[in-house]
Amino acid sequence: MIILKTEEEIELLREANLVVARTLGEVAKWVAPGITTRRLNEIADEYIRSQGCVPGFLGLYGFPASVCISVNENVVHGIPSNYVLEEGDIVSVDCGAVTKAGFNGDSTYTFCVGEVSEEVKTLLRVTKESLYLGIEKAVPGNRIGDIGNTIQTYCERHGYGVVRELTGHGVGRKLHEDPEVPNYGRRGTGPLIKNGMCIAIEPMINMGSKNIVTEQDGWTCRTRDRKPSAHFEHSIAVHNGKPDILSSFDYVKEELGERFI
């Protein structure tokens, strides 16, 4: 069941998502060759708690960390570890926070570690551009399939693979609510978009094939062909007839400056 949110609930979701946005900005300070993904997880956890929130992912469905950190060919749900980031890596940090009021924020940014190849930078740019193109379709009267079709068409035009098994989702008092928001589909299909609908849109785009596999840890999803994958996510509200982005990359941009993709 899709739960439409009131004006007050949308503002409570905005509060949660701005905590996530600031957390990603804090992580941005530390993404560099030589740091472990476990340390990035600790930094995110400490910051989320300093804001009076709790990490939204820790313990969710049994997940063992506070943020998902996925490097290079890992698409999503990477478990922070002693892996040391290297020059040329890309690393997506998927972050969630729950406020005292019980509302969830959810956003993802894929970072470059040091100097990254132009080919990989283009993958990141196109994936992020597809996110904003998809967001533009989140208006009353459109359907969820319009979002996915826009993302799919744009990314496949650039020769990339669009992951099918993993989708965006509704967001509210639960991190994952109805509806599912695929990054592919046909226009004019799926649930009708209405004012008050709050969703997380999150393109997961592969440089090569769309096919993925799950590693033996039961969590980490990676590309089957081991080519890089990018992931960007915003939580939005359909509000007053248009999409209202509740999360933000502004704090990441402030930290990265010219390195911001």
C-alpha cells in the first residue's frame, strides 16, 4: 500500500534526509587513498549519532554496518571492511538515518578516489544525470514507469547496463515502503504518481552488462563482468504538483569543490 504523506510528514522526512546529506558531506572529507571502508563506516556512524539520529541500515534485515559501502564493480550493499581505498577506485556510500520522530532519510553518492579515468568519470556523470532526469518525471499524473523508462533510455543510449534486480522505493516511517521504483520500464505503466508520494530514486548503472551476482557474504552485489558500477540516490516528495528533493549533494559539493562530479 502506498502511503501518501502530509505536509508535516514531508518536513519530518526532509529533516532526516538533511542529516543523511550532511553525513555524506562528512564522509567526503575522508575519501582518499589509504583509508579503509570500515573507517568510513565509523565516521558516518559517529556523525549520524551526533545529530540525534540512529543509522537506518544497522541491523536492518540483519545488515551488519551503519552504511553500505561498495567499491568499483560492487553495485550495492557492500559491507565495510579492512579494504584500503586505492587511487583510481570509485566508492558508493549509501547512507540512511532515522530521526527521533521515526522518519527515514536515504541517499547515495559515488565518490572518486584520487584520480579516476575519464571513462569511469563519464559513467558517474551519466548515472547522476539520469537520476535528475528521472526526478523530473515524478509529477502528478505520470506513472512510476515514466521514471524508470527515462533513466533506462538515457543510460542505455550511452551503452551502459541498467540493473534490474534492485530498485528504488517508497520512503517514510519505514525505509522501504511501496511503491518499488525500478530504473527501467515502459512509459505509462506502474502506480499513478500523486501529491504526497515520497520515494527514493536510485539509478544503479553498470559500465558493461546489466547482469549482477551476489557474493558469498549474502549482501554484496557486484557486476557479473566485474566492470565498474555507479549509484546515486535522492529521496524526494511529490509536493504541490512537482518533485521536491528532500536529500542534497550540496554538502558533498562543498567538500569536494572542483572534484565534485
